[in-house]
Amino acid sequence: MCKKKYEVLKTFYGYDSFREGQERLIDSLLAGRDVCGIMPTGAGKSLCYQIPALLLPGISLVVSPLISLMKDQVRALNQMGVHAAYLNSSLTYPQYRKALGLAKEGRYRIIYVAPERLMTPDFLDFAVSASLSLVAVDEAHCVSQWGQDFRPSYLKIPDFIDSLPARPVVGAFTATATKEVREDLIRMLRLKDPYTAATGFDRKNLYFEVRHDKDKYRQIRAYLQAHPDSSGIIYCATRKGVEELCQRLLADGFPATRYHAGLSDEERYANQEAFTYDERPVMVATNAFGMGIDKSNVRFVLHYNMPKNMESYYQEAGRAGRDGARADCILFYSGQDVITNQFFIEGDRENEELSEEELALVRERDRERLKKMTFYCHTTECLRDYMLRYFGEYGSHYCGMCSNCLTAFETVDITAIANDMIGCILTLDMRYGVNTILDVLRGSRNEKTLRHGLSQNFYYASQSGQSIHFLRQVLNQLMAK
Ligand code: ADP
Ligand code: MG
């Protein structure tokens, strides 16, 4: 093992020890083996490629999607005394030529480059003549259409690497890699037998819970009454939701404030300050709130609505308990949240880089991720386990710190009901949705069942003795499984 990495860690970064996962990723790159590093935001991925870049001979390239990220990192490196530069569209052409000229002279150890640049003649000309020892792909999920921020230009990375005279070692890094994204990463970036590490997602001090009660407001009020001196965030799906909930809480005497993108800059700033300094310790907000806030004593994150996917949920819930003390993450689920999210997915036109076809694919995958989020709300297994598995971290199946682990479920045999459900769905050629299926099973005589002649179905009224609520639970369980 390389001792020098500790020297670099100390002299350049001022740290004494590595965090979970970092060391083996660094060792692998130094030994010439590709890596795939999956760690949550803030875990320290940059160091995993920067330290090898400083120890390997020659130049290292870092492919990064965001100009602001590149600028920050390059500034930090130069402050540490490492010669680094970035090449992206924020440079004028003369500036770009100059930087490339210096790069050719071997002035930089680390060069950050935007993916669009890689296959341009100027850059290729430099790259083939330089001795590149490492290509690090940051935010590597951008290569996958399963990821949240698909960037078609990331697909050029493997072609770029192939056009080099000698293949450098390649490292891919991301914070969000579900199984699908991880497989895509490895395949699409053509990593060679990569050492893969998925670490650091578990936050042991967070308690997770899902509630299905109808009266969300009463629940939230009760929670706040039971935790009068705590600070926390309540996330709502829409601005309107924020307005309404905040109003009600204020009317009921809670020290709430609000945050969403529809407010003026001044109000957003003032409200965030009031929350940060505990003048108004209860923040009601949309997902616009949270980026860059660094409040360590957030004791709870309540979700008044279910977010659109597990990535969003884990990021938002993860704002609780930064100080390491226990904090609660409670999601208040209702079926309506699924519908709201479906509506958002169909209406999303944000990414202008995508063609119609790609957009259709992205939507398809968004729907899939919404499904996984919904299953989280219905599973009876350990919630933490479900989440960690989603992020690729496999471990124990009982955490003792979530509502499922702490609940004694009544186990009932649902074989007969499940058989009837599946039978009913199949004999109706899978043409009907959940509500209709449940109506048929219960033998409803409503307009739709009669008009479509569904009372002729073999399974009609086969479960007429069960409550709709129970049948729905069973169906949700089957879908989650
Ligand atoms: P990521 O890219 O994974 O979101 P960064 O690479 O930006 O995270 O690192 C987040 C912060 O953690 C940075 O301030 C970095 O200096 C710090 N950090 C990284 N590794 C260590 C370490 N071994 N010890 C202490 N701090 C670290
Ligand atoms: Mg990073």
C-alpha cells in the first residue's frame, strides 16, 4: 500500500485519516485498476481521484458537468498549491487556447474538462500527445438515462478514452447509483473490471417512519406539540401546500415560517435566517429549500407529501441530525401524492438537451423511480434496509430504528386473496386499474362494473366479505413485492 497518500492527505488537505471507502478507491486507482465510487454528497469523492492524480505521473483529467463545480474545485486546488485548470464554455476562445497551450507544456497536474469538449479537434490534439494517467468521471450518473440528470455528452467519454494512444486508468464517481445506474455506469463508460465501493449512505442516528393516517394535519400538529423545543423542516410538494400548511400552523400558534421559489428573494432570505437562528424553528418548504443550508440541529424532517423518488427523499430527510444526535424522518403518505407526482413527471420539460425519444425514456424511468418510492411507503420490511438496498448498500435486515422494525405486524395468510386478485387482473386482460379490480372483487354494483359487464367475471364478488381498505393493503403489498 502506498504510504505517500497519507503524506499528500496531510500536506495538501490537512487531514489525518481517510473516511470510509476513500482509501481502497485510491489504492485501486494507484494500482491501475478502474473504480466506481458511490458515496453520498459530502462524503469526499473528490479526494479519491485528486490524491491519485497527485501521485501518478503525468496529467489527470476530471470530467465534470457543471462549470460552477469545476471553478470551485480548481480554485481550491490552486490554493493548496496544486496546478490545476478548467476547460469549459466559460472561457473565451483566446483564454481557452492559452490554457490548452499551458496544458501542452505540462503546466497542470489536474485538468477539469466539460464533456462536450472531449471530442473537439483542439482538445483531442492535446490529449493524444499528452501523457494522461487518469480520467476521473465526476457525477458519473449523468451517463445513465436512469439518472436524474442525464447528459448525452457523457456518452462520448468512452470514445474519447478509446482514441488515446494508451488507456489511462478510469474512475467513475457519483452520489446516486441505484442498481440500474451502476450497471449503466460500468457498461456505458466501459470500465474494466472496476473495484466498486458503495459506502456511507447509512445515517444511524436517523429514525425513519411512514404514516398512512388520513388526517395529516392533526398528526403534524400532535408531533409539533410533543416536540415543542425542536427545530425541523416540513416539506410539501407544492407552493400552495406550503402556504396553506404554514398558515394553519401559525394560526395554531406554532413558530413556523415558509420557503418556496414563488417568494421574493428578500423574504426567502429573511425566512431562512429566522429558521437558521431558531427564531422560527419550524420551516415549511418546498424542495427549493435545503441546498446549501447547514443547520446541524435539525431534529425532524417531516414530509407532508411523498417526494417523487428515493433520491429526493433521502437527500431531504438527510438534512436532519447533522449533529449526530437522534432525529426523526417521518413521511405522511397518501395515495393522492402518487397522482400529483405522476402529473409532475408527465409535465416535466426541464432538460432541453433531450430529444423527444430520450425524454420519453427519462419519463419512463421517472415513473419507475416513483414506483420504488411508493413501495417504500408500503413495505413492511425494515425501512432503512429498503433505502440502503436502493442505493446499492447491502447489509443487515433489521435496524431497530424505523417504524417497521419497531412495529409488531399481524401476519395473515393472504394466499387466497392474492390468487383471486391475480386471477381477476388476468381474466380482465390487465385492462383495469386498482379501483376497478377492487370493485370487481368486492362485487360492487356501481356504474362502471355494470356498464362493462364486469359482474360476469369469474372473480366477481369473490372477496365480498373484505373491507376495501384491507384489499387495498393486500394489493399494495403484492405490488411492493
Ligand atoms: P463529494 O464530492 O463526495 O460530495 P467532496 O469531495 O466535495 O464531497 O468533499 C466534501 C468535504 O469533505 C470537503 O470539504 C472535503 O475536504 C472533506 N473531506 C474529504 N475527505 C476527508 C477526510 N478524509 N477527512 C476530512 N474531511 C474530508
Ligand atoms: Mg463531488
